[in-house]
Amino acid sequence: AENEPSWGTPCTQLLVHVSTPGCDGFPNLDSKEGYNLTVSKGSMLLSADTIWGALRGLETFSQLVGRDENGTYCINETEIVDFPRFPHRGLLLDTSRHYLPLRAILETLDVMAYNKFNVFHWHIVDDPSFPYESSTFPELSKKGAFNAMTHVYTASDVRAVIEYARLRGIRVIPEFDTPGHTLSWGPGAPGLLTPCFVGKEPSGVYGPINPILNSTYQFVTGLFQEVSTVFPDFFLHLGGDEVDFTCWKSNPKIRAFMKEVGFGEDYRKLESLYIQRLLDIVSFLGKGYIVWQEVFDNEVKVRPDTIIHVWKENVMEYKEEMANVTRAGYQVLLSAPWYLNRISYGQDWREAYKVEPLDFQGVPEQKALVIGGEACMWGEYVDVTNLTPRLW
Amino acid sequence: RYYEYMFGHSRRRRWGRRPLAARAEPELSELQVVIEAPEPGCDSHPHLASREAYHLIITEPVAILKAEEVWGALRGLETFSQLVHEDDYGGFLVNESEIYDFPRFAHRGILLDTSRHYLPLKSILTNLDAMAFNKFNVLHWHIVDDQSFPYQSTYFPELSDKGAYSCNLVYTPTEVRLVIEYARLRGIRVIPEFDTPGHTQSWGKGQKDLLTPCYNGKQPTGSFGPVNPILNTTYDFMTKFFKEISSVFPDKYIHLGGDEVDFSCWKSNPEVKEFMKKQGFGTDYAKLESYYIQKVLDIVSSYKKGQIVWQEVFDHKAQLKPDTVVQVWMENNYAHELSSVTGAGFTAVLAAPWYLDYISYGQDWKKYYSVEPLNFPGSEEQKKLLIGGEACLWGEFVDATNLTPRLWPRASAVGERLWSSSNVTDLQDAYKRLTNHRCRML
């Protein structure tokens, strides 16, 4: 214990006390982020259960330090007991619609830390491009990236993001969205996507992942095996949104399969079949998963600890969805009112601020299933030239 | 600077080394720029009647860029730089071409607002570069307004001393000169706007008794309204102030504003009410506004400057000078307004459909591109009176952190609409060129 400085002497030290260190570990959904910050004459103390809480407290402390007209740094006497309301506070970046150079991602992680965000939801691949360099399937980015030399994330880039995030108490949850949103996967994985037909002839166009082939599941296993190792967080986001059934319907082999298994004309059952097998694969790899709301809406059988991500925007609709999802007992993440890519004139931050995530019909047990939310910055009209002023 | 634009950003710059093998293709070794008029204009400032046409003939071994005045040469140089492209081996190529080009409209402007948020010099200069890439030729500098007065006046230093956001968020005379010269070298006119009698809150901080004191019954409330139109001191001030402005800004035109004058403060002031009675204006405060504006128009005229005003000045029936330009900005039924303005014989500039500060999700450049400025009822002569338009980026939600991505490349759509022929309207073709152009500008 240091000597207590006397009254009037400037504070020169912020003592940081962490009860359960874990500096070498990764933050997770259950991490405790509470902290106590006491600033009084002669001593400043930041204490937290975990290093993650200490990070939050450090951010707060840095915001409290001011400067007077003479340039002297000063801070008010303060007593703060702080902890987050929601444990999952995320930001989605889309690096498929437009590639984002590493520095843009790292800069975003910095600003996330200033705002106590703790989850980076990396929507890394999608229809337009596949920038993720896979060691198991190098052709994916070689054929699927906008430019295989300049517009990819190498293994070392990915490691850099994960570590940079970790040092800021931010979890990195990658999203490999399937079976839709996968056009860029096709060139590097021939036979993966469903060939669409016009009558009896293939049209040359491809649709979602082909759910009736064994090779599909072999591929998916291989890819997710790698992804599970590369990304340390317990959770993976598996997507599952906006699956367009028209291509499946046009494919004769798929129609034959539908008849064989007795699904009739209900293609949601085929989607379910794929998703269920995917969830089993991912579970077996020891990961938990988050899926977009369609997986729930289409009545896919998911594990009880699946997290459902609500995104569809109609006001009444999303509140009803929150109620339905939680009534069925699933944990839920809210993004619907926070699609920040949908810009409009004026102070639209107010609309985002006014959202009350628990404002839906449900009993307290349901409300407890809301683990948080995510602000989404989809990339259709966003790249490094406008990301920062659009997001912050 | 065009050499740098074309060859400087090469990804595979080969510092002057020429390929070892002789190239089979014809080689272009020189672009000759020929300016034909006896007065090329290199030392003067661009103006509304500047000739911007150019003739570009690209053929081996020497290409020729011919223009009457240097302003046309600048436009041609921009086009030439867009035609030069780099192949995968670091060689630069240009197609054999012959282009004869000239602008459809003579006034092609961008409005920047440096009062709602101060814009550092660098932002303004970067923007002038972007304007040159898009053949814009007018910077409408909305330099002061209610929120702040960053223009450092030599006759009235208190205006910015008291009215700027802070002492370092000002434009000194040197900086103003820099902007004007940087613009001139790109063939861009700088038209300053000193908007009165409304939009002047910041003027009152440094100029006592300029603004009208508002009243609540018999008591002044302590707040102020538009410029006080009934005092002689007001016109003494304006006379001196616009003398300075007329000499600082070389362009033939000054924008005098005149928009959105809120009459409530005037109505509340007993002396103003008294004046209204004496003048026989009754309760028609538009007449008082016109009375004020006419006097300012006279003042500015006496300094041999032309004036541009916002549409309300015309709408409220002030007596304009024959060469006063009316800027149409209200979006509702602007075609009708264009008819009225040109029908009354006045020159018009269109801004209404091009308020780029009104952002929205998606490809809104398409709606800016699709505007046809001459789509208003009127005769041939009337249509000739529409001299161009301006893309406006009002500053309520804009500062140096977001100016460039917010303004560009959306303003490019307006630039093409104002330069190119009326039949250049294909959105798909424009999309292809716009995406390339954007990457080039970056």
C-alpha cells in the first residue's frame, strides 16, 4: 500500500484493482463488466471483478478527465458504481458488399471501446465477395474476393483483429451466412450452390447452397471446423436469412428430393433440413450459434441455447417478434430499429436512442431473455471513404 | 497538377524508365495546348460569359487541345486526364479521339455553408479540386449566417471577433484571397453570400444596433430579429461593409440572400410599426422587406456589382435591377417559380431539386441526375434566362469530418446535368461512368 498523498497534492495515480485476473483470456457473454470508480482527495481507485470491467472503468475515467483554461488536467471528486444493462452490445460491419481495409476495422474497434461496445459482429462474406482467406479452401477467396491479392483478410489479418478486439474487451463473432447470401462462395467451391433451371436447362445462374448433396455437408463441416478454430469466441453467427426458394423450386433434382422426403411444396422444410444439419455440425464442433430470425420464423428445430437475432424492421412487427421468440424460450438480440446504414436527414440518433428493447408484451422471464442488441452498418453504400462519419 | 493526376498515382510507377522493347502501337509524346483568343484570360478571373468550349484532337504523335480562352483549356485538360488510363503493365494509354465539347449551362455551382459549421481551409480547397474534376465553375460561399460570422472584416473587425465560433475559427483576408486564387486557377468563380436581412443573428454580436430589438408589449425582450430596416445607421453600415466585400471578392456578382425573413420581430417593435404607418405600408411587412432589399441592391449596384438573391425577394415583389439573378430554392412547384421568374424577364439559377444536405438511403444520385432544368412552361427566350444551377450542401449537419463523402460523388450527378446535353440521360450508362469517376476522384 502506497503512502496517502496529503490534501492539495495532485493525484498522480489511478490504482486499478482486479479481483479475478484473466488478462490472457477472451471476453465472453458471461463476463462481468461492472466496476467501481472512486476519485477523492489524494486517491483514485478503479476496482472491478474482471479485467473487462477494469477496461470499462478506464474508459469512463478517461472521459471524466477535463482540462481547465490553464491546461491543467483535473477531475471531479466522484463515486461511481457502474455495470451494463445488457451483456451483448454489438456492432455489425459488412466486409462483403465493400471490402474494408484492416485499418478501418481497427479504427472501428477503437471507437467501439470508447462507447463500451463489447461485440464485433463480423459479417465477413456474402453474395458480392468472399474476402476471408480460408486455409482449408483457399479457392474460396482466390475466386470469390473482389481482388484476391488486395481485397482479402489473411489469417494474420484475422488474428490481428481478434487480438486488437480482445485488448479492448470486445468479442469477435464472425458470420458465415448460409444457405442464402452465398453467391461469392460458388466460384471457389464448384457444386456447392444450387444450379437454377429454366425448364429442363440450367440457366447458368446459381442460387442458395444445395441442401440435397452430401458434398455440401462435407464442405460445410470442413469450413466450420476451420472457422471454429480460427475464432475463439464460443458463438458463431450462422446467418440463415432471406433464403430465396425460386432457384430450389426450379431445380428438378431438388423437386424430386422434395417429393421423396414428403415435403410437398413447403420449401421452408428443405431450408430447415439444411439448417438443422448445419446446427448439428456446429454444435459438434463445440460452438454455440446465433441465427437471424427467419430460422425461428420458419420453425426450424434449434437447440434451446440458440440466440435469435431479430432484424425485420416494421415497428409493430419487431416487437411482436421479440415477444414470440422469448415466449418460445429463446434468447434474443435486437437489431431491427438499429440499421444505421439506413440514413436520413437530421438528428436520427434520437430515434435510435428512444428504442426501449424491453418494450414488448411478455412476462419478466421473457424479458430476461433479451441479452442485448446490435447496431448494423450494412455495406451496400459504405466503404472506407464514408464508414466512420456514417457510423459515428 | 494534371501531370500528377494522370501519372502520379500510378500503382506501378516506373520512374521515367521506358519499356525495353519498342512498342508497336503509335506513341503520343505531347499534348499541345493552344489558346486562341488574343486575351487568353490567364491573369484574369473567370466570369459568367467566359468561354469554356474546347476542341481536343488525340492522335499520334502530338495531341492538340484548342480553346478560345484558358477556361476552356482547363475543361479540356480535365477531360484529357480522364481519357488517359493505365494498363496492367504500367503503361499509359489513350484512345485516338476527337472531342468538341462545351457546357450547356454557364453557371454550374456548389454551395458551401461555413456558418452552421466552420470549414477549415483545407476542406474548402479539397472541395475546389473535386469541383474542377466535375467541371463546376462557381463556388457559392454562404460564408456567414445566424450561427456564426467567420468572415474577418477589415472595416468591422468586431463582426468576427464577437460573431465567430471562436477566434481561430475565422477566415482571414489572406485565407479568403487563397480560396479565390485556388479557385481561379481551376476556372472557378467565388461568389460570396452575405445573407440579409434575415439569417443575421451572428452579425448583431459585433455590430450594435444593426438588428431589430424584439418587443413584448412595451418592453424589449432582449432578443433580436432581422436587420433593422428603419435606421439610417443600418444603411451606413451596409454601404461601408459592401464596399469592402466588393473589393475583396473580384467576381462581378455578390449574393445578397434575402430569404426566410421572419416578420414577427419587426411586427413587435413599436418604432418599426410607426415607420410602417409613415411609409403607408399598412401591415404588409413584405413591403418593408422590399424597401430594405431595394436599398441594399442600390448600394451594391453603386459598386458596379451584380446581385443574386433568393427567390423570396422576387416573390415579395421588390424592385430588382434588370440584371439581378434570382435563385430558386423552394422545392414545392419550382417549375412554376422558374416560369414566373423568367416570365418577368429575370435570369434564374436553379437549386431547388439539388439540396444535397437532404440525405436519404440508397442511390439518390439518380433523382438529382434525372432533373431536367428546362422542364417548365415558358418560351424559348424564357428558357434562355435559366443560366444554370447549384448543388447545395447546407451545414446544419456537416463539418470537415463528413463533408467530402456527403457531397461527392452525388454532386457529380448535378455536374453532368449542368454541363452535358439534355439528351444525356441514360441512368445505366451514367452509373458505369460515375462509379469509374468516383474511383478516379479518390
